[in-house]
Amino acid sequence: MALMGLVSYAQENAVPVLKYGYLSYDSVFQSMPEYATMQANLQVLRDKYEAEQKRVEDDFNKKYEEFLDGQASFPKSILQKRQSELQEMLDKNIAFKKEGQRLLSQAENEAKTPLKQRLAAVLTQLGEERGYAFILNTDCNAVPWLNAAMAEDCTETVKALLK
């Protein structure tokens, strides 16, 4: 609303019209050469966590099968001890999985930070060079309509600057 009022005021009072750029941030971000490397590194890390998770699940399943096979013959104290061990293993496995997800998310955020900083620097440079008042991100239908007379799609220009 404020932007429309500003444009209307500018047209009525002969104030220069705003010029702005727009782009698909996700498209530009994913086109960066470093993005593929980052994704590959994250996949290696994900694979390591998944392999460890599979290993601990296999260990749990083996112990659980042994418990089921012998539970009828175990004295009550051994049965309770084994149940307690299985519960402890299960709790540790769940905690490991949650911690692994948290660490993967943290690693992804840390890996994206330098790429986002580089992209921000390129957008700043382009905005200053082209005299944009701002650059809009059109992802997720955030900007359903743009006035083509005042706007410029700078997606491909930014992609070229990032290569």
C-alpha cells in the first residue's frame, strides 16, 4: 500500500519514478557454483549419520531378538535387567537421531552462510550500479504482479555475476 501511494505521489508531483529489480532468490542461489559443492558435502555428512543410525538400529534389533528368544527362560531379575537395557538403548538411539538432525541442520545453515553473504554482496553491487530502489524476491508468489515499466527482472544478470 505504501509503495503504491509513493508511486502515485511521484506521478502526480513529477518526482522521479522508482526503479527496482526482481529475481527468484532460490533459482539464483541454487545456480551458484558453490551450491553443488555444498550439497555434495552435506550429503556425505547425511550419509555418515544415516550409516551410524542404521548400525545402532541393527544393534538394537539384534539385542531385541535375543531378548525375545530367551525371555521365557530368564529369571525375573535378568528379564528386568534386559528390558532396562533395551529401553536405555532405545532412548539413546532416539536421542542420537534427534541430535543428528539438529547437527545436520546446523551444518546446512553454516554451509549456506557464505553463499548468502556472497549473493547479498552481488545484489548490493547490482542494485547500486543499476540505481534500483530495491530488489524483490518473487519466490513463493510473494509478488504476484509487477509494473514492467518500473521493474527489471535481474535473475539472469545475477546468475551471470555469480559465475
